[in-house]
Amino acid sequence: MTLEGRFDEAAGVIRVGGDARQRYHDSRGYGYPLEGNEIALAPVEAAHLLYRGDLGAVVTKSGERLEFRSFMAREPGAKFGVRFLVYADLRERGFYLSPAREPWVDPPDGEADFAVFPRGKGPGDGEIEYALRVLGERTDVPTAELEAGVLAIVDEESEITYFEVSARDPSGSSTAALPEGCDADLLEDRVVVWEPPLELYERGFYGQPLEGREYDEPTLQCSLLEAASLAERGVIDLEPETVRKRGREVEGERFVRRLAVYTALRERDVVPKTGYKFGADFRTYADVESVENLGHSELLVRVHPDDHVFEPRDLALDVRLAHGVRKTMVFALVSDGGEIDWWSIERLTP
Amino acid sequence: MTLEGRFDEAAGVIRVGGDARQRYHDSRGYGYPLEGNEIALAPVEAAHLLYRGDLGAVVTKSGERLEFRSFMAREPGAKFGVRFLVYADLRERGFYLSPAREPWVDPPDGEADFAVFPRGKGPGDGEIEYALRVLGERTDVPTAELEAGVLAIVDEESEITYFEVSARDPSGSSTAALPEGCDADLLEDRVVVWEPPLELYERGFYGQPLEGREYDEPTLQCSLLEAASLAERGVIDLEPETVRKRGREVEGERFVRRLAVYTALRERDVVPKTGYKFGADFRTYADVESVENLGHSELLVRVHPDDHVFEPRDLALDVRLAHGVRKTMVFALVSDGGEIDWWSIERLTP
């Protein structure tokens, strides 16, 4: 026998009696139990049961009988369509999930749409695998709202991409003794260091050798970030402020933020090199012993001010590219005071 | 014997006598011939000869003897540093190249820094392989300046990426007969088409089937772009203007531009699907016979207004990603009147 539900519009739930508790809740993780055998379903749960043909109809207070199409067309609440798609997708992948609120579950911290249970577990088992937030591809994400968890982004053709967001503190073991007082010239937007001791490049991985002639100690071209860092520590004979000033001239406040991140990475014994070819600010090497035996760079770092607003489309592009080159995408969010928050975002297959 | 050059500051060239013509021009493609055996070198050519140690010094009118370092520090002209790097890089790769102007060469069309000769050829052979424009990574490129040729972009750490820019007219052979008057509902920012004939999806590749239940004729979710196009041709029973209005509500003018490109691609028998996962507007399939036997999508298309200004960093990101997934990056530049200019940009290894 197919059951029908009653729309309790005041509470925003669909009540189902009969053997609903055993049939939908206990064995398949829908809804939460009420008195007796009755259960209450969230609209997204009721929509899924209607869609599967498991629930015959939902009857409104005014006596209207809603089937899947008419239930969807009422669009109860904002982003109902995308939440339904994600709910159905995870169900299809064999997971149970509930609205991330009382009385379905003990709500997880932060803003979330669903609590997803570990595979094989349900709402009664007291375990939550992760909190899931659902976004349409046009919904912007302010950095202040970033929090550890999973994002599901539904694109305009209703395909879903899952991203795992985690706090990420880069650290490494790249330490190298540096020379002092090397001869350097500031040229437009780069710095030439004239034939410094080889270890500046070979161990410290600063600069890029000028090619085309053979020398034991090659002349290096350094970026303004590298040069500002080297000047600050007396490695090259330029005034740090002169280099920083040139940086701000060619790149504005962006240079200040990037220098804060560059400096923080070097302090953590991680070597940042330009991420230009990947469209990022830096690619990083955690454990440089020598440039001759350089490993794979592990992270792509993009620097943003801490009031930046992410467009899901840009997130998708960054994370996709990083994934394609076997690196992890990290966002460094810099406050006006120079403090840095680090977040990694990676694709996830539930 | 090492030669020296005289800086002819008025003409902006360095004159070299002795056997310079034979030694530098005839056998190695530097400069242009003057009277007798004398030649004139552009500053970038002289810098390269100084750098290689082939030219001993350049003497200024006031009698100053410049060697490589002091010559570079004078920075004659804007972006001299980046032009030198590209000149040296191509020389290192075995190519000869000249400033793209009289009297070095018959100037190629458009804005270019260098004329690069075919491998094994030089300035006297009357053949130009391509016109090359040099940009620093912070130099913006307005779309109006895009032209067929090669861009060399020098990043902040002095690495060079070469891009080939070409006009690109997409075309394909994806034609499919479409049904009429299918039942559809507009839901927030997408459209559900209720159980249309299978060929709408299977041959026309419109929409995305709702999964989780088995039907011969699956219900499709279409993007607003797909729905606007289908409504316009009477395939679904929604008013075209209703769909377009919703599109403008959720996406503004961007929707209008994307619809122009979507429509143009369909008219060229190319199937556009969302490029969201690649951070682009569309991925395209030129020759769809059926979704079951779908080939690889060939292009990633990004839509911009025709007054867009490219940042080299964004170009690098787009082209890199497209290359990584074996697709060609195409930019569709849309005028206010809806006309479209198509350009492909691909990485090039000289």
C-alpha cells in the first residue's frame, strides 16, 4: 500500500502515519519519529520519496493533492531545487543524510544544509561524517564564511561538484645558509644579482639564472618579492624599502599582501616560487635540499585580501587546475594587519 | 680581436665597424648593414653581444664605456629588460630574430616587438615565421589589441611562456531533429522538461536526466540557456521571453552575452554544454551523433564583452587548464549588438 503525507505548513514538515516509521525512518533513514508510528519529513525528504514513487502524494491543508511535479513547482523555500539535487545524488551514491538541524540531528557547527552520515549509518547512530553546504554555481562565498566541511556546488546544468574545505598550515624543512652583501641592481620590475655565491640559487632556490653563458656562479634574476626578502636580510646590497616601494608601484596593495605570504612561507621553511604558469601566486616546495634534486612542488597558493568574495566558478577553475597538476590548492587570506588564514580546497568524490 | 660599438644616441642604434658585417650580420643575423662593412645594432642586439662577450663594450658619445651590466642599468626604452630576456631565449633556442621594424625587416602587420625567422633563416632571407609581441606578466591586453601572432609573456621570475593567438571559427556537424511542445516548468534558475521524447537528450544532447529512477523517456533538467534556445524554437511550451527574463534576473548582462554565444554555436552545429567544471562558460562537441557515443569535447569557450581587458595571469590559467585537459581555449568576444569575434589561444614551444 502506498502511503500519503499531510503537509503541516505551520511546522514546515510532512507528517506520514501508517507504518511510515518502520518503512521510511528505521530502515531507510528518512525523517524523524513522532508519537507512535508517525514520522515527520523535511520537504526535501518528502520530494525524494515522491520522486521515487514511494510516497503516493502530499495533501495540503486545503486538500490539494501534490505529486512530485506539483510539489516541486511550489518550490518551498530558497534553493530548494539545488538542495533536492544534492540530496538525491548522495542517496544515489548510497549515503543517508538529514537536514542539519534539530530534531533530525544535533546540529554540526557552522552553516550547513545537511548532515551526511558515514556509509552504512543513519540518523539514529549518532555519528556525522561531515557537514555539507549546498550552493548554486552563482552563489558567491565570502571568505568570512569559509569553514571546515564539504561544499556541494550545483552547476547550471545540474551537475554537482563536491569540495572539501580544511584549515591548512603550510610547513617545510627548506633551510639554507645565505651569503651577505651580494651586488644587485634594480631593473624595472625585477632585480639582477650579479654572480652571487652558487648556494643562493642552488640551496636557497632564489632567482633564476641568466642563461646563455657558462659560469660557476651564474647571475640571477630575482622577482621583487625575492629581492625584498633578500634585501631585508642583508643578502643583497639594496635598501629593502627601495625594493618594496618599486613593488608597490608596479603592483599596488597586492604586492604588500603577496610579500606577507612570501615572507610567512619562507619563515615556515617552505620555498615559494612564482605560480604564474598555473595562474596562481605561488607554487611551493616544502623540502628543498638542492635545486638539482628538486622534488615536485606540493601546493598552489593564491593570495586574497580577507574580505575577498569567491565566485564558485573561479574556485572550480583553481581547484581543477591544481588537481590536474597533482598539487593542492591553498588560499592565503591576508588581513589589513598582515595576518594570514590558510585554507585548502580539494575536490572530493563522496 | 674583440670589437667595440659606438652608441649613436640620436638614431637609437649601436654602430660597429671592423669586420662586424661578416662577423655579426652575415653569419649570425645581428643588426642591419650600413656603408662598407659597418652595421647598426638595436640596443637589444648589442646587449646580447655584450652578454655573450662577443662585443667588448659600447662607447657613448660622452666617452663612457658600457659593459653588459652598465648597459642594462641604463635601461634604454620601456620594457627593455623583458625584451632582452625573450631575445636571448629565442637565440638560445637557435632562432634568429630582428626588431619588427624598418630597416631590419619589412614590418609585419600589427603591434609586434620582433620578427622571428624560420629556423635556419635570417634577416636577409625575406621570410618571417611569425610576429612576436612581448609582455610583462602585469601588462594588461585589451581585446581590441588581440591579433593573430605570438605573445611572449615574461613572468615575475623571468620565465617565458609563448602563446599563439589565432582567429578561430567553430563549426561542427551536430544536427538533430527536435520534438515540439514538450511539457516544461521553470524552477528558480533551471527548467525541468517532463519526460520528453528520448532524442531530445540522446541526439540533441539537451539537458541532464534526473537520475534515481528508470524511465524510457527521462525527465530532463535544462540550463536557462538551453531552455531559452528550446523555447525559441517551440520545443518546450514556455514563452521564450519568460526564460530570458529569468536568465537576466539571475545573471544580468552576462546571460545575454552567453545566450548569444550559445545560439551561435548551435547555429554552427556545435553542441555547447556547461564548462563550469573547467571554470569556462562552455565545453563544446563538434560532432555529436548520440550521447551514448559521445567523443571528447574539443573546445573550452569563455565569453567576454568585446571591451574586456585580459590579465596575462588569467590567460595563463585558462590556457594552461585547457591544455591539461586536451582542449583548445577559445575566447568569444561579444559586442553590444551581439556580434561575436572568436579567438583561440594556445601554448607554443618555439
